[in-house]
Amino acid sequence: MGMGEPLDNYENMVKAIKIISDENGLHISPRRQTLSTSGIAPKIEKLGKEQLGINLAISLHAVDDKLREELIPMNKAYNIQSVIEAVKKFPVDKRKKVLFEYLVIKDINDDEKSANKLVKLLNGIKAKVNLIYFNPYPGTDFKRPDDDTMKKFQDYLINKGIMCTIRKSKGMDISAACGQLREKELRSNDG
């Protein structure tokens, strides 16, 4: 996680998983490995056919394509529905679930309507949702949701039968969320 889109380097990524899993490599069980992706739909399907036995995490972050395109420009090529359809074809161990990362932004995607859309999107998927507080940074209009809103969103999902956790935020004081340190560096080089 955090090293770029792994499915953009597909062949080397598969090779690395095999080395990490191999008894002559790191010998880490595939069931203890999770590939985190923003969702290149055709490669998710291809990965599923590799039968590597790894877990899958999807950086979903939104329930509508307009917001997701703003957060993840790759959504223009692989929209939410194409990612969901690919995930439905991905083999999931009986005891496991696909992890969906969902970035919660105050007054944007933190309401019951968004929670309901998320439940509908994940229908038919063995899913777990990890709610992530938005980390504010200079230059954005987005705001961090309050704790009560996060808890209500979580409770809504749980009441609809979806396992859901709230990720504790770390690094907010230094803009350390995914991509924020890089963005901060780019802004400082432009100025």
C-alpha cells in the first residue's frame, strides 16, 4: 500500500507475491497478504484468475463517479460499476472479505443517503468497509467529518449487515495521508 498502483506493474507484482509466498522466499501465507488497488477492473479479474489466494482491498472512497473522479482520476477509465463487477468475480476465501476503503468527507459523502448507496453497491459481495477520516490540507475545500457523523455512518452499515471499522487517523498534523506528502512537496517546489 502507498507505493503506487500495483496493478500498473502487474507481471512484477504477481512475481513478487509468488516470491513472498514461496517457502524459499519469505514464506508468508497468501492469506496474510493483501493487495490494495484503486481498481483497474480488467486486471482485478485477471488477478483473480491467477489463484494466488491473496486478499483484496479496494480504495473506493465514494459512491458516485463524479466525486470518485475528483478523488481518483483513474475512475474516468474504470468507473465504480466496472470495479464492483470485477470484484464480484474475484475469488474470496470462505473466511475472508474484500476490504473497501471509504474516505469520509464532511457534508460530501458522510450522510445516510451515501451510506445507503454504499450498502447497495456492495450487495452480493463479502465485504468489510474501513471508514477513513478525510485529512484536511492547504488548498482543499474538503473538511474532516466529526466523530459522531463517522459513528452514525458506521452504525448504519453495521445495521445493514456490513462489517465496518473506523480507521484511527495518524499523521494529520503533517498531511501524511495517501498522496498528501507528495502534493505538499510539489507545492513547495512550485512556490
